[in-house]
Amino acid sequence: MSLHDPARWIVTYDITDPRRGARVHRFMKAQGVPLQYSVFIVEASAARMHALMLELEALIAPAMDDVRAYRWTVQAESHALGKPLLPDGVLIGAEAAKPTRRVVRRMVAPSDA
């Protein structure tokens, strides 16, 4: 992966102070899509991700808090139970830019042959 190729990242954090946690959450909401309170999907190049981590470092207390970013590869597999992370029809990243094709199924009555 090149430094400037876009990629999907999972960013998670565990912040010990509620005020710092709220600041980090507001910052991350501007950067990506929240999956859960402290878990976000971010579309960014490796260079942008490095810059984002430096910005986060300024918001946290590194001795007490934890922030991690994982690159979500194209061939990554995921499994989920419960309600979906995103509402129907909400797409992120490259999928959002692709035109969607709507499939319409019509019910046909059997013929009287």
C-alpha cells in the first residue's frame, strides 16, 4: 500500500477521563463513521492516518489512555450479530461512490395452460 492510497481503518479508543473521552469522540465523529461509541471506520491514506494519530495524541493522556488504528484490508472477513451497524442504504468509502443498481422482482401469475 502506498502512503497516499486510500484505505479503510478501524479506530478504537479507551479514554479514562470523561472530558477527554468526549473531546476524542467529537474529533472522531468529524473523521469517520461511528460503529459504536469508541469504534470508528475511517477512510484515509496511511499518510493521513499518521497525521490523524498525531492529532489524537494531542487530545489524550498517553500514560492513561489507549488509541489504536487497524487497517481493514479488502479481504477482511467480519461477522456480526444483532442490529446492523449502518442503516439500510448507507454506504461509506469507495462503495458510496459506486452507482447502485436496483433489482426489481415482479411476481408473475402462473399461466392456465
